[in-house]
Amino acid sequence: MIRLPRAGGGVHAYEPRTEPLALATAGALTSRTVFSAAHVVADPYADTTPDSPPGSAGGTPTAVDWDATLAFRRHLWSHGLGVAEAMDTAQRGMGLDWTAAAELIRRSAAEAKAVGGRIACGVGTDQLTGPADLVAVRKAYEEQLALVEETGSQAVLMASRALAAAADGPDDYLDLYGHLLRQASEPVVLHWLGPMFDPALEGYWGSADLDAATETFLDVIAAHPDKVDGIKVSLLDARREVELRRRLPEGVRCYTGDDFHYPELIAGDEQGFSHALLGIFDPLAPLAAEAVRTLDTGDVAGFRAILDPTVDLSRHLFQAPTRYYKTGVVLLAWLAGHQEHFTMVGGLQSARSLPHLARAYELADGLGLFPDPALAESRMRSLLTVHGVPQ
């Protein structure tokens, strides 16, 4: 029995599971392309403060524990998932700067080649640390695109805070993205990240009106369909995603980034389905892979039976302010034994309350996500104790 704090005060007793969920042997996923946006493991010995340069210690990108970070990527690949590297889940723009992100991309790409894992890497403009004009934004994107392509990874063109600030309207997006797509050597994934994940991206694609923004987004794709492998949509709006994917040119995929509605979007309907590029598939990797392997057999009901019960956990981790979902993701990685500490780059482990973390533990344990439930319970007890909840 473990005593868990409640939101609003008080504690309640919870009886943890004694056995993990039994899952089938891992295998390749065939009916859907599935990426997990992976978190980074911080170096707990790095002497940093919240005022230190993001992602750095002593001027070098040593605030990341590279061995543990790469080991977690091998865990994802072992279950048949691809890795979406240096994305929002890796604290891009929230503790991880471009210097550290570039090193992460190089190391992960090399590891992917070594083990035969699929990888896509985020291309952004976060080396820009102050106001920038459109020329500077373009050059920043070009620098990052060149690095990702040099590693042999697929590029994900991420939404840019600098572009959102510099653009005067839809034409600036059409011009800049058109330039980048013409330059790309291989088809890329276009990423539309909503303001619930990053408030600085309000009005992306030139309008705060989502209908108008959608039209600009589709215009970019229609002008260069041969250079767009797919789109990654993170708006937490299932209806809009379904409508958008039905309008995509033939051969352009939709990768859902909707951490609230992913089972129904991946399952799809008579007119199509979404592939996946999801932060929630970081903690859910074994269960997500099991669900997709079930879907591979044509068993949609079985797929939903496995994945639907995970939505409560995902909605909890991604509750507003959504951008702090990484804290719960890293907590679960620690409890599951994928890393030896609950420390995050930039001190972001403090971004969620103790009751929030306790509920995340309870929901994850109820799903059987922890390979060693006793270890997870012991670690959760230690966290609660040090925060003043006696056990």
C-alpha cells in the first residue's frame, strides 16, 4: 500500500500492481508508421542553474546523459517504433538549445544506423536567440536542415517561434516553406504545433483563424507534394485532423500528434487513417507497439481495446498547461527503470505538482506499464517521502 496525495489536500491509499502487463514478443509494425517523440535524460551531476545557457554546462552540451538517452532510444527501436528526435518532447526550446540538440541528432542518427532503427529529426530555428527577420529565419532553417540531412535522417520541419514573430501574413509562410521544400533532398514531414504546446506559435501559418491557417498549410503542401512525406498535426482537435487528412494530396501521410484522440485517429475510418508521431508513445511504447501489431492483423476492435484505456493517462499528462507534459513523461521513465533519477534539463522536474505526479503513477501502474512494479513503487515512495508525504 502506498499513500498518494490528492489535488486539493489529503492522501489516499493505493494498492499497486504486483505484476506487469504481459505483452507479446516485439515485432515489426506494418499497417502504420509509428514514431515516438523521445525525451532526453539529463545529467544529474551537471552543475547548472535555471539561468545557465539552455542545455549546457560550462559552455558545452554536457547537461545530457548521453548513454542513458541513447539507451532509451534503443528501447523504443526494440519495440518496432521509430524515434522522432530533437522534438518538443526532448525539451526543444524548453531547456535544450541548438548546440545540444545538434549533438543529440548526430548521436541518435549514428545509433539508428548501428541498430537499424528508423529516425526523423526536428529542424527548427532555435539557434536564433533574439528578434530576427525573415532572411535570418531562412538561414537558420537551412543550417539545421543541412545537419539533419548530413546524418541521413528524415527531416521534420518544425514550427518556428522566430517565423511566427517575423511573418506578416500567409505569403511569408508560403515563400519560406516553399524555399525550404525546394532545397530538401528528400521528402520531409511538416509539423504544425498548436499554441497549447507553445504559446509563441499563436497565429501560425499567418492567421489565428484555424480555418484560414489550414488553407495556407494546404497551399504549401499542394505546391510541393513530391517534397512532403507527411504532416504532423498537434492541435488536439480530432475533427480538424480528420478533415485535413482527407484533403491531402495522394501519397502525403498524416501523422497524428493528437495526444487526446490518438486511438480513433490511428484506427481511422472508411476514408483513411492517421499514422503516428506522438509524445505519449514515449511512456506507452510497449503497449502502443502491441496495439499496432494487433491492428496489423486487421483487428481494429482489439487495437482499440488495448489503446483506449491509455487515454486517461495521456490526457492527464497533457493537461493544461500542455507544454509541461514532459515532466510526467520523464517521471514515468524513471519509475519504469529507464533512467536512474528524476532530474530534467533546466530543472523542469519542478513543472508539475506532487498530486499531478502521484496521479500519473497511479494511472500508469493501473495500465501495467512498469516492467518492475516493485521498483516503481519504491521509487515513488522515495519521491513522496522527500516531498513530505510519509509512507
